[in-house]
Amino acid sequence: MTALAQERLETMSEAPAGLLNGPDLDEVLWQAWKAMELPEGYRAEIIEGAIEVSPTARRSHGQIANRLRRALDRFLDGTGYACHQDMNVVHKRKAWIPDVFVAPEDTEPYGDDDDMGVKADAVCLVVEVVSPGTRNQDRDRARKRREYARAGIPVYVLIDDYDGQGAVTLFTGPRPDRADWEDIHRVPYGTEVTISEGPAKGFVIGEGITGPKRS
């Protein structure tokens, strides 16, 4: 998820001051995002008042995400919930593409009005696998952390190859008013993390998904 980001569309600088903040900006970004035609292998998200464009993940990143998706699907089998990839999560004219998320298996009743993705209030868990580069790390560790908390998503899991020798951080208890989390539990690779709530409660993330500690 290396970013080739547009912090704000250049045309925004010529817009009236009142358009640059609040719901008007959200609507402008939403319409611009919906109209984007990207080259194959790229995707766009709306994160904290910016449209960000990034290429598809490198092999090691995709391997972790796919291990997690397969394991979660087995764990969730028969519950009415499933693990999803490559789908937008939408909240108040924001749009994110988590590496993995858990939501009802049938997402049709939970689509947004424009049918661009799944409403965030139907999402029980999101996972991001951090890619190399300062901007990518900041996106998943800080900006998406805040966005997922604002949306009230119950559980956020961050799998981070670049945190020491690798670490998994479990965020629970979202505080939308503070754009932060009540409980944050970080462990190094090699230590298991257990999802504590929601349809994936009891699911364990360990070396079988992350791989061993990085040297």
C-alpha cells in the first residue's frame, strides 16, 4: 500500500474558503473519488480529508493478508459472517479499503446509498498490514487508526512488520468523540493475540499468520 497520495486536489486551493472544510469538502471529495478512473493495480481511499492513491501490495504484505483471510473464513464458517477483501468500507463520505475486514457474509443489506461499499456500522473488525515507507506507516498507525475509531468500528488489528522485529496491536473500545481507542494491546511477533469480542471472538493471530520475528 505504498502511497502516491494527493493530500488535497490542487483545484481545492482555488475554491472559496468555506468549501475547504466540513460537509462541503466531504461531498466534493466523494464526488471526485467516485469519478476517478485508476490504472489497473491501483486503488483510492478518502482518509481525513484527502484522496490517497496507492498500488496493490507487494508479495509479503499480500501473503500475510491472505493467510489471515483464509483462517478467519474457516473460523467464521456457519456464523453468518465472513472475511472480506478488496471492498470499500464507507462512513460519512469517507471510504477505506482495509486489507481484511469482517462483516455479514451477505453485504447487500449493508451497502451505502451509492452502492460503493459496505457501511462501516456493519463492520465488526478491520485489519491493516503495514507496508514499508514512512507515509504508509503513518497512514495505518495514525490516520486510519483515527478514522476507524471515528466510525465506531469495534476492533482494529494492526499487523506491523516494521515495528521493532514485528508486532501486532489490538485496538478495542473505539471513542468516536476522541478519534481514539480505550484499550490498546501490543505484542511482538511470536506472541499470540486473541480477538476479544464480536463474531471473531476467540480467533488467534500468531506466527502462523504473521510469520516469525524479523531479524
